[in-house]
Amino acid sequence: MPVTPHHDAVFAAVDLGATSGRVITGLVGPERLTLTEAHRFANVPVRLPDGLRWDVLGLYREMLDGLRTAARRGAVASVGIDSWAVDYGLLDADGALLGLPFHYRDGRSPGAVERVLAVCGARQLYEVSGVQHLAFNTVFQLAAHRAGAQWSTARTMLMIPDLLTYWLTGSVGAEITNASTTGLFDASAGDWSEALIGHLGLERSWFPPLREPGDPAGTLLPHVAAYTGLPAGTPVTAVASHDTASAVAAVPATGPGFAYVSCGTWSLAGLELSDPVLTEASRTANFTNERGVDGTVRYLRNIMGLWLLEECRRSWERRGGAPGLGELLTAAARARPFAALIDPDDEAFLAPDDMVSCIDDRLAASGQAPPDGPGGYVRCVLESLALAHRRTLREAAGLAGREVTRIHIVGGGSRNELLCQWTADASGLPVTAGPAEATALGNILAQARARGLVGGLTSMRQLVARTQELRHYTPQGNERSWDRAAARLRRS
């Protein structure tokens, strides 16, 4: 039987990122919140003749192996799954998956964007969904998919965490924080948009009932329980299944006026609001309104994040070897400030064959010389990201009519001291960095709250603030130099 916790309990978080996945267990109590990694694995897409796909079967196998390791270490009260957004699987009438899900970097959607916008204009899409325009949004991916043979056979669409939950439990549902990223969700009504789905010729029956974070999502199927060693009947709990929503739930903010940057492959920079901002100014600024825990709105913009740095390292490895990250950051700290700047949101950086060459090309196009050595490239990337954080948060605050007094950086990027300090310097605001494992913490806290071990969102964040290691950065140096750099970047 499932564990019935009294004071402390252990929960298993399946946390899938764009390049790796983990199964993490979390011990939660009134003054305790500790994580233990049970299993880590690579998430490597597969290039097939028809495009770039996620190896979702491999991810599922690794997830089961991780849960088996977790079960060997002790009782598990429940399981929750989070992942990146926008990607999905299609099921037929028997519940079978129709091919491996496409990867959002596949590049198949641009032609579909025009087809969707010809039927439903960009302004109308935004007024309903409030979603930032990205060529790989689910609504555009579906438009590209409908040209294939699988379309006529499909009966259900499941986002990646919902698909994996279905394989664990046999229960079909759509968790709301991930559903809100599709472009087919009504940001004001908090439900699937009947109008958009119908207007675009999609089948309403494809879109399952919505689940809120904390809702039950079924129990482990017998064969899953047998393989993992978890007890029959172990519950699976819907968490904030969009990884950014889980990360924001674990922001250790203890008062109002905070902004956040969930920093990893992407930097998701924004505010937490009670209502969406669906103005034309918000649309043209390309901000998104996505659901968070307890009906909150994550008002943010996607910024190309530390993907830029990781791809530079990959470029150097192909050329004969890359220095270690520590060595690169030391060299970046010594490099000349503001020698070269790029716009991280330039679509050229989405999936280049060689990131270093791509940066060189974009710098040349704006009349800038290439950086001097790897340290110069790293400084270029990190200063440019700090400027993007500053620009995005200032725009968000203006559009939402909010004052920001502190920035919280969570996720893997919170370990990057240069990026955290330069974000403080560029913005002129104090920065609190950490926790690095915010996504897993948010996943586990949603499960713990469903079991009555923690209170609401405020209580969850207070527990994070009391138990996790945080670093604090105050603005240093001359803010005018950042103003000049920002002005130079706007002109380039």
C-alpha cells in the first residue's frame, strides 16, 4: 500500500530537461527539504529521415530504472513528472503512440506558422492564449503535423509529461501549466480554447480534461509496479509539469516585488501575476502568459540561455578540445568588458551547426570584431545574457505595472557566479541565486502539499528559503557602462 506520511515523507520527482533527465527523491518535513539523486541520464534526440525526434521510449526506460533505484532506497509516497514544454505525442484510438514525438528544434514549423496565422491572426491568437510567438509553439507544430499520414489516425494529444504519466498509470489527462504553453489554451478562462481549436480545424476530443498541480493522476499499473519495485497502488501526482512552472514554485521569495530568471538551456525571465496581460503592447513585446501553481500567471519571455555557452564548448571540442568550464569562466572574468555583444534572441542561434562561427557571423554583420579567445566568447555570451535579463525584466515590469525590487535566479545558471553578478550589475538590483535544483524542488513540493505536508505557495517558498543554500549579489561597478552597452546593442 502507499505510504501514509505523518511527519516526513519521500517523494520521487522525474525531471526531464532538454539535454538530460534525472530521477530525484525528496525528503519533506516541517523543517526539512533534502534531495537525493537516484538516477541521471542523457536526453539525446534522434535524427530520422523525416526529422529530429525525441527518444521518448529511451526516456521512459531510464525513468523506470530511476524509479527502481528510488524504490530500493526506501518507501516512496508518490511520483511526479515535469519536462520542457510545447512538444507532444499523438495516440490512436487504442492508446498507442503514433511515432516518436518531434523535437522543437526540428525546424518543421515555419511554413505552418503562416498557415495558422492566415486562419487565425497573430493578434487574435494572443488575445485568447496570451502565448509568446515562437515558431515551435504546439499550435504551429500541429499545423505541420496534419500534412502527415498519422493525422487521420490520431485521437488524443498528450504533452510529454502527460504521455509518460499515461504510460505509468493508464490515465489520460492534461496538466494545466503545460497545456497553457500550447497556444490552444484560453489564458483568461483557464481552459482549452474551444474557439481556437474549432477555428483551426482541430478536434476538441483530442484535448484531455485538465489537471491542476496536486491533482491525482492515477496509480502505477501492475507491470510498472512490478518492474520498479514500488508498491502496487503507489500514486502518481500531477505536479506543475512544465519545468519552469515547477522552478518558479520553488523561488525562495519571502515578499512581493520579486522577478525571476529560471536559467538553464533557456533563460525564462519574468514576473508572477494574478491575471494575464493580453494587451497589444504585450504581444508586440512578445511576452507569454503561462499558468503557474494556484492559478498564478507566469508572465515571462523566453531568452536563449546557457545553450549559447554549451554550444560554444561543443564547437571547441570539435575543433580539438575545449577548456574546462572553470577555466573558461576564469578567462571570461579577465577578458575585456563589452568587447563584443550579441542578441541572444537572434533566431540564428536556435540550432546552428557551429555556434562559434554563428557568433562570428552575427558580430561581423553588426560591425564588431570577434572576441579574443574562448574567454572572450564566454564573456560575450554572459554579458549579453545579463543585458537580456535586464531588458526583459524592465519591459515586463512596465507592461504589467509592477515594481521589481529583487531578482531571483534559479536553476543551473544560479551556479554561474559571473552571470549572477553581471545580472545584478546590469539591472541595478540585488540578485538572490539558488536553488540550483528549483525544478525538482517545485515538483516534490507539489506532491508534498497534496499529502498535507506543506501549506500553500507562500509556505512552500518559505520552506525553500529556510532549507536551501542561497547566494546574494549586490550591484557593483558603474551601471552607466551597462547603459552604454545596452544602447550599443540596440543600434547593432
